[in-house]
Amino acid sequence: MDSSLYIRQARLHGQEGLSDIAVRNGRIASIEPARPEPPPGNLSVIDAAGRLADRGFVNIHTHLDKANLLYRMTPELFGGTLEENREFLKRLKRAYRKEEVKERARTVIEEMITNGVTAIRTQVDVDPTARLAALEALLELKQEMASRITLQLSAFPQEGVLKAGARELMEEAMRLGADVVGGLPLVESSWDDRRRHIDILFEIARRFDRDIEAQVDESNNPQEFILPYLAEKALAEGMQGRASATHCIALSAVDDAVAARTIEAVAAAEMNVIITPSCNLITRFGLPEGVASRPNNSITRVKELLAAGARVAMGTDNIRDIFYPLGNGSMLREMHVLATTTRMTTNDEIDRLFEMASASGAAVMRLESGIEAGKPADLVVFDAATRRDALCGPGVISHVIRNGRETTRSYILTKEGDDTQCR
Ligand SMILES: [Zn+2]
């Protein structure tokens, strides 16, 4: 079915003057210098009026099955350490029902769409407590919302893969249609078991021909540093370009020589590094013995990874749940946190932030993307003329277009009785 859309007078990043973007059948058909008048014909027209049109955001790491669990928590459930929170979560997960999980996830997806997100990779707990309930819910939702959002599901073994039955559940998740093998080596009890956890992720990935995304090194404790093993394993298995490591915070805590060697290995294994700025900073953890510091946290060595040619992509991580009681699905907000904490504030660095929040995530998900003729029309029109203004402003996204169709737009009432005017 033809779904023609015409975006007029749009500003494109890095280009002089304004452009008109013609969209047909879900793809950008042409980009031409802006005409003074709208084109003839029966087209759906968006008047960008000089505002910036840019790629849609890709939220590469979140947990939709846990989203909004905050509202099911009583104060005593809000624990202090990461380990305690994981235990509390089990109590909530035992009550999971398919429709309830879908409802929470759907609400947050809609919120992300409003925030300009056109594709999401979500982790979904697959473990002896949740079993496959959350995955089945999200698989249904993926189909139901296919016209509005691109959704990828990563089966996430929140309780490890060594427990009895845990690996079998992960394999069943792959058969049911999970897109990615998730991992969390930290939950295993010894270093040998954590390495074995990673080995098993590769075995499952090979068997089902899937990419891997493992959450590693969630705190700035140099003693919790398994990233080098993941990189080594990806190289040894010949799985270059197929493994992602999320968080990698300890990389900021080890000494510079160790970090440099590890970054080299990460780049050689063509791994993706995924960061979730707000959650990275807040993650609470018990103080390991012998580490005399306050329970602060940090963000991985983003600039050094980028300089080494590693792909770095960005996600929001948890939204209003036991691990992160805030969040609204805004990638602009995450970019702001990252810009501030890493001091990435020059124009070039702001471009890198936008890349991490869109193009890099799309590459991790293996999606086509770009503002050019022939590419899928997944784009947003900001209520701003430049990327810096979009980042500094109130975060309003005027139009969100996914697969050539407008999925949401922001309105303000200009005056009573007047038609709403798009801002
Ligand atoms: Zn996460």
C-alpha cells in the first residue's frame, strides 16, 4: 500500500539550506532542495518549518518486562544493593502474568516513541523464576506493535545459566524466537563459573546462530573485570562483530595500561560496547571487602573506545523499576547525562552522541539506517534547528516517523478553540 509522506522545509545536519524529503512505501524516495510551495497531489505533508530532521533514536538496551514495576513496589522492597534488588525482583517476578507484562511494556514503548525512538532492543528475563512468561508476552507485543516500532528481544538469564534448567530455558527461548543471547556472568558465584557462563553464551549463540549481548562489569570495582575474557572468547570463537558488552564500567577503574590492552582486544574482536549513562551512574552495589570507597559508580571509557574504533551504542536501561526508579525513555536525556559526565561537549562530540543514540544502535541491531534516498524512513523532526539545540532544549520531538508513517506528534494548543498546532 502506498504511504506517501512529504516533509517540507527540513534542516538536515551538516547541510546548507533546507530540504524537502519525499517518502514512499516506507522509504526515503528523494531529498531535494526545499521548494517554496508544497508539492501538488494528495500527499500527507509535514511542514518542518526549518526544524532539524534526523535519524530516529535506537534504544539499544532496556528491560521492558521490568518497566514500571516501581508501581508494584512497597518501600521496603526498594533495596540498597544490586544483589538485594535482584532478590526482591524475584518476588515481583513470581506474580508475572502475560497481559500485565504486556501492558507495562506497551506503556513504556509508547513513551519511548513519543521521545523519538524508532527501534528498541530489550532484554527479557528468562530464568527459573520468570521462566518463559515474560518472553512470551514480549514476543506477542513485538507482533502487535510491529507497525509502530522495531523490537528485538534478548533472552536475559537474570539468574545465571549454570543453575539447574537455566540453560535449557535459554535454548527454548531461542526456539521460540528470541533474537539475541543475553548474559550476566556476574551472578555466578565464582570466577570459574563466570567464565563458564560466557562459554555457554557462545555455545548457545553458535548453535542458534544468534548475536550475544552480555552485561558485564557493572561497577567501578577493578576486581570485577571480566571484559577481557569476553573479548578473548569472541576472538577465539571467530565471532568477530557478533558480541556486545553492556556497561563495562570496571574498564574505567583499572589502570591505564590494562585498559589500553583491553580496548585493543575489544576493537580486534569488533565488539560493540553498550552504555546506559543514568543507570551506570546510579547502580548500587555492596562495597567489596578491601575497597575503601563510597558506593559511587561511573561510566566506561567512552572516548578511548571511540578513538580505538570500537562501536559504542547507547540505551536507557531500566525504566521505573527496582534497579532504576526514574527514567522516561528519553535518549536526549541519556545523551545529556553522557555529555556532562564525559565532558563530550564540542560540536564533533555532540555528533558522536547522536551517533551512539541512533546509527550505532541501528548497526548493532543490523538495521539499515540513514537520512538518504533509499533508506527506511525512520526519522524524527526535533523542535530545534540544530543537534546542540535539540540537546539543550526541553526534549520535545515534534514528529516521529517510522517506516514512512507518522507514529506520534507533539501538540500545543495555541488558543482556545483553535486547531492544535504542531510544535
Ligand atoms: Zn540492563
